[in-house]
Amino acid sequence: MESEEIKEVFFQMEQWHQNRIDVITRIINDKQQADIKLDIKNGGQLILTGSEAAAYRLGLETARGLFCHFPLKLEAKEI
């Protein structure tokens, strides 16, 4: 791979990661929407209410804390 291709792939991965963090943050911060609706692969929907929704948000907060920083770093000497 050429250095420009490496930079582009890195940038796309970084953007993908940030988009996922943004989605998690929106779900955590959306206190007006008490219920959480999750789409299931078979076309159904799972609705979390009350303590289930609170536990799900707590899990998302934990995940965000663990994964909020993009785990890779690109240095000029590597490309």
C-alpha cells in the first residue's frame, strides 16, 4: 500500500470509530426517551424499559469509557 492509501484507510477507520462513539453518547444522553428500542435481525424489536434501559445505558457508559479513544496512532515515520 502507498502512504496515501494507508492514510485514507486510517482516516476511514477513525471516522467509523468516532461515529460509533457518537451513537453511544446519543443513547446515553437521551434522557427524554426513557425506553430503548433495539432492532433485532429477524425484523423484530426489543424494547427496554425502566431498570433494563438504565442497565443498558450503564453498559454503554462502561463501553464508551473503555473504547472512547481510537486505539491506533499513525506516525509519519511509519508511512
